[in-house]
Amino acid sequence: MKTGIFGGTFNPVHCGHVRLARHYMEGARLDRLLVIPTRTPPHKKAVDLVSGAQRMEMCRLAFEQLPGCQVSGLEMEHPEKSYTVDTLEALHMQYPEDSLCLLMGSDMFLTMTHWKDWQRIFQLASLCVGARETDLDGRLEAEKIRLEQLGASCEVIPLEPMALSSTEIRRRIEAGQSVSGFVPEKVEAYILKYGLYQKKSSDLTAKGSR
């Protein structure tokens, strides 16, 4: 079985993530897709990060209608920062018969040899990069050749770009704007129900007193 690993903070998960997952499943011919929310990302600052349990639930709501897609809480079980190599080691133990496929964007693919234990990553999983920027096609193909010379198994699949980010979603919510159509309906309802990403009343008071 070919199993794709789709990781991220998903803070919050949005329609672009769901569309991307569908494209990866079709383009990489995956039998199963594991969506794995990161507890604490090691390479970037987590801004306005809501709890792991809340991000897990939003992912379940977002991906529940996508056949073959499962949401995993694997990285939520670790108190320290989440490193890809550790996640792959755990998945290799959990699914010893599966062929693991690590899904990533072009920026991640082009910096793979800067990752922790990247040689071991190449042993544990193949790499699948989604090419969204046509001007990067040449660089991705050149990097594919370079990484394969270093022992990696790589695949570049075309993706249709969708200009949407979790940062923009959070900005809209904080500004009191609608996110309808930007996030799945059930995710939007969950965000509204629990008041996620809204400007804290203490912040508003502080601004008003200046």
C-alpha cells in the first residue's frame, strides 16, 4: 500500500489544504493519505497556534469526506518539537508493509538536505513535491536529479495554484470578516462556536486606551 504523509500546522485547515490533498492522492496514486497536524513546528514560529486537540478536530471535519484520508495524532503525542525523521520512523514501525511517500511543497523540497537526518528520511520514504509555480519547474527537476544521486526517490507532480493561506484566514477572522468559502463549512462552524483566532478583548482594550 502506498501511503502519503501530509503534515503541517493546519492553523487552521482550509479549502486549499483539502484541494491539495485531493491532487496529491490522484497525482501520486496514493492508496491512503495520513494528515498529521504538527504539535510544535521545528523550523518556523507558530503564530496564534490553537491547541493540538482543536486543530486535530478541524482536520477531521475538513477531510472526513475524502476517501482514503485519515487524520493522525501521532505528532501530538510528543512533547518536544516535531521532526519529520522521527515521524517517519514511527510510521515505518506502524505500517511496516507500506511504501511511505512524504508530500511537500517546492520550498521544502529545495531545502531537503538542510533537514535533520535527511539521509535517513531518504531511506524511510520517497519524496513527492507539488509543483505550483511554473517558473520553478527547471529548479525542481534539477533538484530531483541531485537528490536521487544522494539516494532519494523523488516524484514531481503538477498542481493548480490556489492563493490561500492560514495566515490570511486568521487575519480575516481577527478583522471580523467572513471566511465562508475559504474553509470547509464544518470548520467555519467550529471556529465560530469556540471563538478561535478572534482578537482578545484585552488586546482591544489596550488599543482603545492608547
